Amino acid sequence: MMSFKKLALTSALLALISGCSQDSKIEPAAMQRVETQLLSAPEQVSARLFNGQVSVAEMTRMAFRIEGKLESLNVLPGQEVKKGQILARLDDDIPQQQWQDAKAQKELLQRQWQRSSVLLDKGLVAQAEFDELTAQLRLARVNLKSAEAMLTYTELRAPFDGVVDALEKQAYETASPGETVMTLYRSDRTDVEMDIPDTLLSHAVNFIPNPDYQPKVSVLGKEGELEMTYLEHSLKLDEQRGSYVARLAAFGSDLGLLPGQAVEVHLDLRQAGLPATSGYRLPITALQARGSEPGFQVWVLQGESVQPVPVEVVQMGQEGALVVGGISSGDRVVTTGLSRLRPSKRVVVVEKD
């Protein structure tokens, strides 16, 4: 009896499940509704704002040419030095003795040569003997100059006005030839490195900068601008930075700029000799951060689906963002619901109210 009841109950449940499956229908996922903006004619932009960073003008590693024990270090990190100032000295006992020996040898041969010269005129000294003495005197002079040079190698002098960056050695340590004792950077010039996107410089392969134009640099959070001189730019794209690197310079010792400081470079493209930029004005809502990669992207409608396109923001204001990149006139850019978009996702375009 119990088996019959279980069988009847099972049959009823199967019939119920079968009926539900016949009545229910799987509805397809609703496509996302988005608003778009149609790109028309681009805007021409001649003024650009670039991010930059203050860097030292010239970093030099100071080292001795000869091996020796550091007798003294006359500077500290951060200390300003003048060109020709002695920064460090090696123990010069051996070079001093070598110089004195070479000097004494040269003076002795000089006196012998002078006496032999008088005797040669009187025919009391053979010409061959006098020639040999002359050769010995010349060699002694060479040895003396070499000893004098070795003596100067025991002193480390500043090659320019600068600031001591760091000390790699301490007093009484042994320094090998070419081993860095300290680093020194120039104090009469300050440089700024700035990234120039490939979208700009790639259109100016034969770019020749205007030598009379001075871009303006401002420190973030501070008032006032500083005019700087263009120095150079890299000819190869930096793969890590995704841009070309340009260097500007300002001359003077009291510029108020510190290495590593963030700055903004205000660049007039036409005055600098670069082509003007063509960009498209978009609402801020059309921009999306690229996640782990730097910069922004927009979503472009392709048929019924969307694809992300990297862009560069040229200007940002109340009227929206001016962007350049892989977009062109006629494209439709999504302006709403960006967080839910995925590559190739199908969407439905709705008109703005």
C-alpha cells in the first residue's frame, strides 16, 4: 500500500513539473538602452597642457683616476659647491714622493746638460754622448709631468657649480679607480621632462622647434609661471610611458623648483612649430578610466554593439572634454551607462528626452 502511494505521488509531481516547463518560456536578455552623441566636425586646438616633472639638469658621478685611501671628504649631501672647489682628497704620500724624485732627477740632468753643452762647444764632449744626455733630459721632463699629473689625481674638484646629491664613500675608505665617491648635479640650470603623446609628434616627423619660443611652466598648487627653453626630445617612442619625452630648461640658481616636483607645461603648438590638434568635444559622462592602464576610453557604436576606443583628453572644462584618439567624424559615442558596457555587447540607442 505504501509503495502505491509513493508511486502516485511521484507521478503527480512529474506531471506538475512537465506542465510548468511547457507553460514557461525563456525570455532573451534585454539589450541595454544607451544614449549616444554623433561626432561632427572636429575642433582645432593650438594650446595644449602637458604634465611634466622637474629633473636635475646634469648628474655627474665623481670618481678618482687612481687608487688610494680617502684622506678627507670636504662636503656633505645637499651642500652647494663652486667650480674648481676641492671635494675630496686621497692620501698623497706616495705621489708626493714620486713627484719629488722626478723633479730632482730632472734638475740633475738639466745641470749636466748645461755643463755638457759648454764642453761640447770646446770639443771636450763627444756629440753622441751629448745626444744621449739630451734624450735622458727629455725623458726626465716627461716623467716629471706624469708625476705632477698623478699628484693632481689625488684631488677631486667640482667640474661646475652644483649641489652634492649623495656620498657613496666615507673618509679613510679605499677608493678604486673609477669608483663613484659622490654624485653632483648642476645648480645653475633646472630641467623639466614632459611626455608628448605619439598622436601629436608622429604627425611631425621632421619637427624643428622654434628657438625663440619659450613654453610656460607652472608648479601645481602655486601661482606664477616660469618661461623655459626647449632643449631636445626623444626620437624613439618610450614603450613604458607610451609617449615621446621632451626636455625643457631654465637657467638660474634661484628658480624655486625642486627635483621630482610635478609641473604643468603650457604649450602653444603653432609657436612651438608643431601642428595644431584636431579633437572632439564630448560630455564628461562619455569618458571612462581604462582600469589598470593609464588614460581614458570611450565606447563607440559599431552596428548594434559597442567597442572601447582609447582617447587622450586635451582639455577639460564646463563645456565638456576635448579628446583626440581613434575616433572620427560620423562615429557615435555612448554617453550613458558606461559601467555596464562590455566589448561587443549589443545595445539599443534611445533618443534624449
